[in-house]
Amino acid sequence: MQLADSRCCFCSRTVVLQAEATACARCKSVAHIDCLQDAGNSCPACHTAWLNIADVVAYSKRCPSCGAVTSAARLSSCSKCGGQTAWDSYTDYLAAQRKFHRLGVGKAVGGSFALLAAALFAALAVAVLIGHKDLAKTSDEIGRDLADMAGRFMVSFVLFGVAGTSAYLGVRQLTKALPLLRFV
Ligand SMILES: [Zn+2]
Ligand SMILES: [Zn+2]
Ligand SMILES: [Zn+2]
């Protein structure tokens, strides 16, 4: 949780450094550590003993963006890609996990469809390219045949382009889906 630039719930002054403040795990009030100690470690909003947010932070075992196993050092973001790996509470973590799994399923389905479409377009491109052609007999027919071939090449070229783009998008979706689905 971002503490700098928040207002201290005791002295109402702005927190400058993350290290000089702490937050209440129950109500997310922010306080200077010094102010909190002076007030006897009790939250003015919750009227109970101060529960430090850092003590209830939930860390994931994997990064939702790149899938890397998170370090034992318990960092709030992935050391490889900067993805979020810490949540203010276990409940927040569980909500994030549900969201990531749902996103992952969506991307996996989308990616699979894109790959399927790519295969269909590629097959179509091949079919257009090798489509049946009559044996040319006269020079007229040879000319027509060549024009026909050029047309086929153009069409199959476009179809291959669509297939390639679709395959690229599909693979990209699936690559994103994997760490989301494996998120714990
Ligand atoms: Zn203060
Ligand atoms: Zn509180
Ligand atoms: Zn990462």
C-alpha cells in the first residue's frame, strides 16, 4: 500500500516517506509511526489496538504477469517484470486470484479461437493456391491460366497474411493466459 502523500490520521500532516509511516489493516488509516506511538498504538477510527497493514499483507507465490516464482524476500512487486505480488489482505489476494483465473480462461479461449481461425485461413490459402486447374491446350488458354495463377497467388497471399496475424495474436493471448491460470 502506498503511504507517501497520504495524510496522517493523528497530526493531519502529509506523509513524506514510506518508511516513516504505517497503515491500519482494518480501516486503512495512515499514520506516522511516531504519532502512533505517542497515541499508544491505538487506531483513532477503529478504537482498537492498531493492526499494522504490513502484518496482514498477503503475498502470491507466482507473478500474475510473467509467471515467475516470487522471491522468499516477500516483495510487493515481481523482481523480473514489476507485476503485483502483494495484496493488503488475504481477502484482497483471493479476489485478485479469482480475477486472474477468470482473465486467464478468457485469454485461453480467445487464443485458441485465434489459432483455430489461423489454421482455417492457412488451409483456405493452400486450397486457393493448388485449386484444380484444367490442362491448357491453346495459347489463349495458357494466357488465361497464367492470369488465373497470378490471381490465386494474390488471394492466397492475403489469406496467409490473415492466418499469420491470427496465429500471432492467438499465441500472444495464450502466452498471457498461462501465468494468469497458474497464479497462486
Ligand atoms: Zn502524524
Ligand atoms: Zn483503523
Ligand atoms: Zn513478473
